[in-house]
Amino acid sequence: MPNIVIVSLRLRNDVGSRTFFLRLKGRIALSPLQKVHAIYRNVVPGNLAPGPATHALKRLMQAPPIYSPRTRCFLAFLSASILCGLSFGGSLLDMWVSGACACVLQYLGLDAANKRDFFCYNAISSAGVVVILPGFTVLIGALELM
């Protein structure tokens, strides 16, 4: 359940508590984390009621991302190209190829992860990593047993 947040709020006048399950589709956005923490810090001491806090969290979850998909693909291309050249000593051709692969993978992560009918981004990315990392298969097997 990596994309589900479970929030349990106790009301002042009530004996019980209310539990909310917040779920986002296929993406993890850490940019609004500070705003979520600010809402949390206002709810805990009682400065903000759970109703308005829930509406604020819903507005925050429905807000568009800071960067457009085109900008994110360009940044993925740029970072993979620079990393290939500086960290791994790749040639100029290697930098272009790694940048293009990172751009495609970023696009699949942004667009195809939200359209689960067509692609399964988790399967594609995990299959690519399994070949590269020798201990990854053992790790996934150990996690499945738990």
C-alpha cells in the first residue's frame, strides 16, 4: 500500500474517531509534503477542524504538478546524460542514448502509470532492474516471503 495514507482523527466531543483512507493514482509527489505537514500541525493541537483539513488535503491532492511532463522528461534526459558522462565515463553517443532511455522511462512513469489498462510501469521498471542487479531477485523473493 505505498500510495495509500491512513489518517485517523479523534473529534473533541466524540468518544470514537474517524479514519480516512487517502489514495492517489500511480504517482508519488513529495513537493507538497511541507504543506501536508503544515495542515497536520494545525489539526493536532486543534487549531483546524478535521472537515476543513480534509478539504485542504483534497485540494492539495488534486493540484496540478509543479512541472509539466515535457519539462520532467527534459530534466530526466539532462540528468541521465550528465550522469553517464561524468560518473561512468560515457562517450557523447552514450550520453545521448542514456538520455533518450531516461526520457522514455520518465514518460512511461508519468503517462503510462496512470493508464493501467495499457502498460504496467512497475513490471517494466522492475524487469529492467532485475537484469542489472544480481541481488534484486533474491531481495524481491525475500520480501514476498514476509
